[in-house]
Amino acid sequence: MEVLVLAASSFALVASFLLWLLKRRDARRAQAQEPVAGANPAPGSASDAAPGAALDAALYLDLAASMLAAGLPVRALLHHLGQLDSGRYRFFLGGVVLKLDAGATWAQAWGETVPKPLTGVHSALGLSLETGAPSADFLRILADRKRRHRQRSLEKAAARLGVQLVVPLGLCSLPAFICLGVVPVLIAMIPSLL
């Protein structure tokens, strides 16, 4: 009987230690992904968007579509988009407007690296300027597509979380079941066996 209790408590101890290690590893990963205090990236850089910190790319697309539908020219639209989110992309989009005013092509004005939330605006407005196609509807379609893609990725992450929670719950539930369900039955059976 003591052997069973010792084995069950040892198993519970090992399982709790493994859970502690997993939690510690996840905490270190989360800490490594957090931005360092005081090390603010330049506004408009592609790496400055922390999860949940920046406006969604679909929102930029919707706002651009609304401004175009209201009759705002592309340069003014870019200026106003730069003012959003506390001027997060003010310098980047201001530079794009200046380059366009200086006679640069659309691709030259935007350069090599485009901030991730602005890639849809860049490609949709570029296509519209090159082909003459109406861009407000195209921007709205892209915004809907980005929202659907984000929704699907969140649903997949939720499904993965459900699968990942099976092991820790099993490790916690199994020792409790053994200690509360199996051990008392075995203890009750020992006197009848002797």
C-alpha cells in the first residue's frame, strides 16, 4: 500500500515539475519577444508592430477606401494614413509623398521595405494608379480578405490550443484519479487478499 501511495505521489511530483518547466520555458519565450524598454524602433519601420499595438492592416485598407470614395487624392490619403495610430507611419508615408511629388514612380517612392500593415494599401493603390481601375472597391475587398484570413488563423490557433491542453490536463487529472479512485479501491481490497 505504501508503495502505491509513494508511486502515485512520485508521479504527481514529476508531472508538476514538468509542468513548471513548460511554464518557465513559455515565460522566457514571451519575455524574449517583448520589446526592450527604451529601444523604440523608428516610426514606420517594418519591425515596430508589436501584436495588438498597431492598427490592423484591414483598418488601414478600409480607411483608405473611405478616403478615396470621398474624393481625396492619393497624396492626401497617404498623408492622413500617416497621422493614424499616433503618427506611427508619419515619416515613412511623408517620405513616400515627398518622393511622389519629386516625380518618382510608385515603386521608387515606396522603396524596398514596406511596413506590414501598409502592404495592402501599397499594392492596391499601385495597381490602381498603373491600370486606372477604381481602387476604393478593391481596397474594401482586400480588407475583407485580410479579416477573413485573420479570423481563420485565430480559429486554427484556438484549435491547436485545445490539442495542446490535453497533455497538461491529463498529467494533472491522472494522478488525482489514481490517488482518489484507484488507491482507495486497492487499499480496500488488501485485507480481503490477506
